[in-house]
Amino acid sequence: MGGDLSPERLLLGYSKGIFPWYAENLPILWHSPDPRMIMTTRDLVVGKSLKKTIRRRPYELKLDTAFMRVLEGCAAAPRPGQTGTWLIPDMVEAYRKLHELGFAHSIEAWQDDVLVGGLYGVSLGAAFFGESMFAKAPDASKVAYTAIVRQLDAWGIGLIDCQVHTEHLERFGAYEIPRLRYLELLKTALDEPTRRGTWRFEMDLDAFAVSGGAVGETQ
């Protein structure tokens, strides 16, 4: 409890498996859950319905073109059992700074030039720390998430931190492991260089759509 949300402290926290999560009118609270929800990019499960959606290509997918708008969408998205948002102004400003420094990234789904879904997270070494997602159109955030997992895999960023259990991420292949095991995986991931700066999709998005987001599928 306490401290500040400076880029240096945030990056140190993430590197130690610790992240901030608190509400307005509370002191800054830091968390390192046990168990920890994670997945590797090779664990990704793409359901039949989502594959069909991806093949229809309803959204244009982009990276790092509307970071603040993605944060706004995540902050406004309703959450089961929650009446407010943890993305209070101080947190938004903290992640804005990380984005400007090239450590935080947005994954966006666009439809007719309108932002209809996406997610954002922080990247260090070969780890991606997923923070939040939102959707204003069917499966928009799911398509965006599937795409970034495939791109992360192509870049060799194999560890995805999902923080705490959700049924939504479990359906994608995420699972819980003991905190100490997570810290071991994180330490190994941080031995790799950080892909810092503005991200752009480098994988073949046409092939991604044809395969329905699944590896090795063309039918």
C-alpha cells in the first residue's frame, strides 16, 4: 500500500509480479495474487463461433493508434459486480506515460472508422501484462485479443499475465498457477529484450482472418 504511480515504480512493480489495482478515495494498492492467472501464446483456444466471426472480417485491427480512447472505453465498460472503475484519472495518466515511453500498448478493433473494441497492456521482455478490454460490438475485443496473441507469439513474447481468474479468459486457454511458479516464468521472460516503442501488426492479417485465428488452419 502506498508509493506512487511513476513510470519507474510501475515498471519495477510489473518486473516483480506486482501491479496496482484500487478505487478512487483509496490509497494506492498493489497486488501479487496467489494463484496467478496466465497463459502462453501457444495455449490460445479459439472457439468455433469466434473463428467464424474472424473469417467474416468485421473489424479492421490496429495497434497503438488510439491508446487513450481504448483506456476510456475500458474505464466506461460495465463490469459484473462492480459499480465503478479502477481506471481512475491517476491510473489513466500513469498508463498514458507508459505508452509515451513505449511500454504500454493498445490493440484496437475498428468498424467503419469507429473504435468498437480493444484492449491494452504493458510489455516487458517476453511478457505481456494484459490490463483491461472493452467491446461495443459483438466479439470486437475477442477478435482483437486473438490477433494480439498471435502477433505476440510471432514476436517471441510468449508469456501473458492475466492477473486473476476470469471465465472469459479461461475460455481462451488461460489457467492458474502458483505465484512462485509465475515469478519463475516472469524472471525468464525478462531476460529477453523489450519490444519498446510504437507497435504495428507485422503478421499477415489476411492469413489470420482466413484461418479464423487458429494456427495452421486454412479451411
